Amino acid sequence: MKRVGLLSDTHGHVDPRWPEVFGGVDEIWHAGDIGSEEVVKALETIAPLRAVHGNIDGVRIRARFPAEMRFRCEEVEVWIIHIGGYPGRYAPEVRQRIRRAPPRLFIAGHSHILKVMYDRKLDLLHINPGAAGFTGIHTRRTVVRFVIEGKEIRDLEVVELGPRNR
């Protein structure tokens, strides 16, 4: 069993609630637009971090984190990419690859819009955790927690960190 904390689009913001919200997770996954090394350091003090860089990330973040990653967690194949779209509207650079080899769990950020959707055609779960930072169009800052046990993705929770406007 793996307990996962998921966030995206922090844009350099370190939230003081992260230790509480992600306390007890086995890993934290960041779906891009990290924004600063301070974010990385803060998250790594809580749990091991898997991350991809996003379109706003600078050279140092890009050197450390790939543009996308595919891996297995328990018995679930996971694909994390910053700009990936969502079921019915996958990004052009993802569309053919996801149809050819769909993962069980597809995670993307970028839109700042919280979405959890099941793609019936590809038999996959899509999660966009919304945005955890203050920059962007979103109105609420959100992160997601869930459990992967064997082939099962369960106990998904959305945690609101507060309004985008300070």
C-alpha cells in the first residue's frame, strides 16, 4: 500500500499546511510548475518526492526533474506530465501516445482546474490536482491525497488550502 500526496502549480509558493496535509504519506508527487527550489526542499522534508517540471520552471528545476515520467506504483502504471489535457481533450503531444499505451493513472497539471475523471475508452483515471500556489486563474488552492494498493486506486481526497487571493 502506498499513500500519495499530489499537487501541482505551486509557482514557488511553500504552504505552511503541507506538513499537516501530507503527514503520513509515503510519497509526494508534483505535476509541474514547481517554481522554486524552496518548494522542492519543503516537500522533501515531508516525504520522498517525484516531480516533473512545468512550463514556468527554470534551468535548475528542469535539470533535476524530467518533463514527464512513467513508473509503476504497486501494480498501477502511472504517467505524470505537466501539460497533458484530460479525457476527451488530451494535449496534442500526448494524444497518440496515450491511446497507444494508456497508463492506469494519468496525472497532469497546468490548467489550475481540479479534475478527477475516468476515461472509459482508455480505462484510466485522470487526476489534475488543481493549483496549490497563488498564481493563476483558480479560485481555491487544492491538493489531492489517495491510496494505491495493488491494482486499486482508492480513498481519494481533495484538500482545500484556502482561496487563491491572499
